[in-house]
Amino acid sequence: MAAGVLRAQRTMWKPKVGILVNYSEGNVAFARQEGFTSIGFWAQSNGNLAKPTDAFISQMRQVVQKSGVVCSVLGVTANHTDPDPIKRKAVNDHTRNVIAMAGALGVPHLGTMSGKDPAKDLAANVDEIRRVYEEQYFALCEKHKVRIVWEPWPEGPNVATGPMGYEALFKAFGSSPHVGIQFDPSHFLRQFMDPYQIARDWIDRIHDVHLKDTEIRYHVLQRSGINPPSPAAWWRYRIPGQGQIDWPKFFTVLMDKGYTGAMNIEHEDDEYRVGYDGTEMNEGYRTGFRLGLRYVRQFVAV
């Protein structure tokens, strides 16, 4: 009887599954037509969301709301603690504007890197990251109900690349509701880290997920090593299902831990001609997203 009651109390795990793209009405329509339930937009300083007018933001919000697809995140690739004061100011100003834009759009997350000064050690970087965020961003995060979430991109201006960085950052930020993790298993796999255990250990800090695979090309790796003397492509990003991520295992961790946030496919798979015609996705790029959703649907109710 008890087991039956427990089974009855459980609800079907149905997180939102989407795509991460440049904003356009056509790209939103594609997401809706293909059956995606989430979408994220790039908001880079050189993109079409760099300096949007109030009228543009209002129209954008209407387009997204009418589609029924939920915008879960705006993405900014930038160094918030750049050692060059002029570059840092530009990044901080742009990020502040994106936080305000997210608030106007009702978007809960800003996906980015933590920031990093290559000349500083981890402790000094964390101190500076905390200071800059508290001075530049947190009042706006509070006002607009936006959380900054860190993607573990290891080449980026970033110390939030795994457990070592997470431990230092979250110790410094304490229980702040304004920062968290944007989990991307592909970055951990290609560093030969365990994405499933990391997800299990840090699930309470995960608020957004990138669905991206990594293919380790072992036939190349055996000749080149991880630091080859001549450039060698021993790994590459792939659409989910075309690399070595164990997706059923990963999704089971999220399911068991009760993750209910969005999961957006981040398409960096050159096999499907990554790119845009202006702001619109080209057909190769769309094909990659379609194949990714077809694979994910085996394990996630969409």
C-alpha cells in the first residue's frame, strides 16, 4: 500500500526543452512549430539585442508570449572582471542592460561566465568576481528578479568550470539568490570529468541546462595526446546523441533530484553547418536542432 501511495504521488518529469539561438520572429516560430517548449536568446554586445529600444523589447515579448514558448535565459559571453578597465566597464555596462532587458521580458536567467583575470590565482579572482557582482549587478538582479548562471566553459573568462571553482565561488557568495550554475555536460566530458556526479553534487545550484554532446575522437587522441605538438581535433561538440554523453544517465540524475528548469540545445555541431542567414537560422542549423529534439524525446516528455 505504501509503495502504491508513493507511486501515486509522483508526477511525470516534464522539464521544458528548447533551443539557444539569436532572436528573430522566424526563429521563435521554428521553435514552436518543431515542438520545443523553451528558448534562449544570445544577447551579445555585437548582436541584435545589444541596444534594443523599448518598442523592440515590447514587440519581442509579445512575439514570445504569443508563441507559447517560454524564454528561459539570455546569454552573454564576456569577461566581467577584465583586467583592462575600459573593456571591463563596457562589459559591466552591457551586462547591466541585459539584466534590465531580461526583467522587461520576464526572463529569469542570464547565462554567462564568471569572469577571470589570468594574472590572478583562484582566491584573488573569486574576491574580485564577488566585489564586481555586488557593486555592479546584484541590485539590478534583485529589482528585475534575474539570476546570473555560470556555464562551465573552460576556455572562457571563467573560474566556474567545475567543482573546484564552484566551491570557491559559492563559499564567497554564500546563500545569495543571484548566482547559480548553467550546467553543460559537454564541457565536463571533454575535460575527462564526471558530469553525472557533478550534476548530482551541485543540483541545488543548477538553474539552467545546456544540452550539448562531446565526441572524443580516440583514434586521434591516441596519436596526439590532449596537448598535441601540432593542432589535432581530438574532440568536438556534437548534437545530443552523437557524442559520448550518457544521456539516460544524465537525465536520470536530473529527474531523481527534481530539476524542473529549462534545458536548451546549444548547437555547435559543424556537421550541420552551424550558422545564420542574417538573424535567421539556415536549414543546416535547423536540421541539427531537429535531430537533437528527436533524440532527446526518447528520454524526456516534451
